[in-house]
Amino acid sequence: MSYDKAAFERTKERVMGRWGDEISHPRLKAKIGFEDSLHELINRCMACEEEDYSSNVHRLLWSIPDSWRDDEFERDLDETIEQVEVITPILNCGIPIKEDVVPGTKETRDETDWRKVFNAIVNLCQRRNLLIPKDYTEVIPEIETQETETERTEE
């Protein structure tokens, strides 16, 4: 799928014209950082409903760069996969047949324990010191006014 380059440039000019100062502002740049989005994903996993948990942890897992993954993280991920034996009953016209008449089919599946995956990610982030809260301070340069110049000449 291709895009209209001229339309993209017009949109970019509109956005930069409207929000250019705010986008280049240092405080906003600090808020848009990757580590902050990682914190947001971790918070989303901690606060989500049970049915959304696996998809949120999956999204968090794939947002971690390969360069951050160490041997301990890979070992933790290997421990999250559990083999589960599932018995599927035989169906006759959509109705399951009793196990004592015809035994169901047994199969072994790999299932992921998403709580363990989340714990592995949090441990990785702790090892990389990413979960330490950051204090952002805004530095405002001193603006010289006529009063500060007169105070300097008096001294």
C-alpha cells in the first residue's frame, strides 16, 4: 500500500505548525521516551482485566528490544511454557460421546503462563534499573532584566 507523499508533507506541516513548539519542548520529549512507554505498558498489565492480561503482556514482551534480552531473561521465558495434557471427547453429530464408551483423544499442548512472563519482564527491567522512578526537573535559564543589571552595578 502506497501513500500520497504530498498529503503526508501537508499533514506534517500542519502538525508542526500547530504543535511544533510543544513537540520540541524538553519536558514533552522526556515524556515521550521509550522507557516511559514501557512503564505505561507495565502499568496497563497491572491494572487490566483478566481477559486482557495475556494480550497486554504479549504486547509488553514484544516491545522489549533484543539487545536488552540476557541469558537470565531467556531462562525465565523458557520456564513460562508448561506442557498441559488435554483430553478432547469424540463427537457424534455434535454430541460428545461418554469417556467409558469411546475414550477421547489425548494431546499435549504448550501453554504460556502469562504471569510468569510478566514477572520475567519486570525482573529484566529491574536488572537494567528501568523501574527506578525518574524525577524530571525543568531548568529555566535566568532572564536578565533591568533590575538584575542595576543590582549588579550597585554591588
